[in-house]
Amino acid sequence: MGTDPQPMDSGAPLLTVPVDLGSAAYQVLIGRGALGQLGAQIIKRGFKSGCRVLVVSNAHVSGHYGETVRRSLEHAGLITDFLELEAGEVHKTPATVALIHDRACSHQLERGSLIVALGGGVVGDMAGFAAATWLRGIGVVQVPTTLLAMVDAAIGGKTGVNHAGGKNLIGAFHQPQLVLIDPETLATLPPREVRAGMAEVIKYGVIGDPVLVDSLEERQQLNCLEGIGKSLLLQILRRSAAAKARVVATDEREGSLRAILNYGHTLGHVVETLTGYERYLHGEALAIGMAAAGELSLSLGLWSAQDQQRQLALLERSGLPMAAPDLDGEAIRNCLLRDKKVRDGRVRFILPTGIGSVVIRDDIDLDQAVTALRATNRGS
Ligand code: NAD
Ligand code: GLY
């Protein structure tokens, strides 16, 4: 990781975070105004002028940033088409991916062509999956525009869509050629989405980056971009990308270590599922899941009340919920048993042991997990 002034005649230097995956290695580039460098950065990665590019986005995002992206791509000589999908998790389906395939066909995307995902995690996951499956796999460049997608979803190659039976059940690992992050795009992101993204940031701190936690603790307000400030935002983007890159480079296909990125997700998913995916954004449910995982660790004597308090204080300063809603115990247990991380009928929990360290445990009594989830509701 480091500041790598890119030899570009236009645009400011970009921070570079490498994702070391051998022949599938790529870079995460971060910097204000990076969007205007998209075309040139694609050419730098071996795509020739005259190459066909399909930009997949939605009307919210494209309305703000589509023109900058189009100009940058066309200036680089790339033959560009745009597809705007309906926004929202409810549209993250195989039917929507079929629309991307239809446009890939009409825009004559070939093996050497490229899909650019311009948007949040929903667009990124679907555009990535379309790229993974069109002609058995073409290139994709991720241009995330939500905080959550910048720090997590755009990096690491998980792509896919939802199935009626559950979230993200259909998918493929397909690493991007490049991840380009322009923090200026966050200026138009709704504040609730900024807060939801902060849950993933706090996750990175608790699972492995005490320095990031220290930096977050220096700010009184983490619930809006103004409170976070520009320099901390850059630090957040760089450290989160580096943390994700480290984990993915070690365990691309989630054989073991990558599971730690699911810290807070196991009980968070229960909350999301049992409230019908309507009450909470993913990051909000994750915040409750992290509070609950902390309670579970506390009850097992794995970490201290002081560390749990530090975690809760960060969630609170980020304006995130921490108390689980009232949920039926049997429904919680059944939902836990359907988690994607279940192996041989045992639920794997990622549990904090200190600020910056976690363990993976598959020997937890599910009743204890139910109690921990309910304990988040103590004061409310
Ligand atoms: P999202 O993609 O639904 O975006 C949230 C909302 O913000 C949308 O309405 C979107 O149109 C709007 N938006 C996006 N950028 C904007 C901008 N700059 N200005 C104004 N509006 C903007 O939500 P998300 O939180 O980014 O992503 C959630 C999805 O990501 C879920 O489907 C989840 O499964 C997936 N995900 C994937 C991974 C992975 O590793 N692949 C990791 C985490 C989450
Ligand atoms: N967001 C979890 C992962 O990428 O593995």
C-alpha cells in the first residue's frame, strides 16, 4: 500500500492499494476526481482504444456521474454504451442480470470487452455477475459510489444475485480488473446510506485494525461526512481496502480466513431476514449483529466489557442502531441454521477477542446466541 502518484497528465495522484492475487492481481485506486481518470486507467491496463465498454448503473447514480464517466471513457477512445437498471435490493435478481446480458449482446461485447459497474453494491454485484457469465467471463471494472461498496462490496470478487430462497445464493467469484474509488461521489449519497457504510468500517477496525479504531475514536461525530472529515475519510477508504485486500489475497474463496469479513453478519442476517429486509439497511442490521457478537463474546469471557463499550460507542457515534428488535427465539435458531457459513450443521460465529482480533467458533450453543441478541435490547 502507498501513495503512488500515477503518471497521468490529467488528474490528481491516486492512492494505490494492491490486491495480490497472482495472475488475477489488481489495484484499488482512491482519490478525489478519480472518476475523470477512468478511461485512461482502463487503457493503462491493456484495453485498447476501440474496445467496447458497457457501463451498468442506475438512474440515481448515472444522473450524477454518468456524464463524467462517459466523457472519460470516450476521451480514451472506448466505444461506450450505458444501461440503467432499476435501483434497489428487490431488483437484484437473475431477471435483471438477463437485461445486462441482453445489452451485452446488442452492444456486441466480445471476450476482450469490458463491463463497468457504476453504483453501490447492488449494481456492483449484478454487473460483476453479468461479466462473470457473459462469454464465460469478460473483464469488469468496479466504480463504487456508496461508502459500503467502496470499503467492502467492490473489492474481492464476490458477485451475484438473490434467489427466492435467500440473499446472494446465486453467484460467482470474479475479480475485477480495477477498482476505482472517487470519494467525491459520496457527496450525493443519502446520509442514512453513509451511516450504514460506517458499520462495515467499524467491522474492519474490530476484526483487525486497532489503529483505525483509534482514529475513529478521535472524532465525536461519525454519522455524516462533515463529522468524519476529508482526511479521516481517505484514511478509512485506504485502510479498509488494504484490510480487505490482505484477507482476500490470503483466502480468495473463503476456505477459512475470509469468513472473518462476516463479523457481525451472522446475527445481523437474522435481524435482516426476520424483519423482511424492509426495516433495516444491511449496514444497520450489521451494527446490531456486531453489538450482539460482542455480547456473546462477553458472556463467553472472550473479551472485556471495556472493549464492548468501545465498540458500542463507535456504533452510537455513527448513528447506527444497536438494539435488536423483539424476535421469536425459535425463528432466530432456525434462521441461524440456514446461514451460508453453516458446516456439518454447526453455525460458525466470528467473535471478537479484543479490538483488532477475532476468532472463528463453531461450538456455540444457539440458545446463548439468542440470549446475546436479546441482551442488545437491555437498555431500550
Ligand atoms: P445499494 O447499491 O442499494 O445503494 C444504496 C442506494 O444508494 C441506492 O438507491 C443507490 O442508487 C444509491 N446511490 C448509490 N450511490 C449513490 C451516490 N453516490 N449518490 C446518490 N445515491 C447513490 O446499497 P449498498 O449498500 O451499496 O450495497 C448493498 C448490496 O451490496 C447488497 O446487495 C449486498 O448483498 C451487497 N454486498 C456485496 C458484498 C460483496 O462482497 N460483493 C459485500 C457487501 C455487500
Ligand atoms: N463481504 C464479505 C466478503 O467479501 O467476503
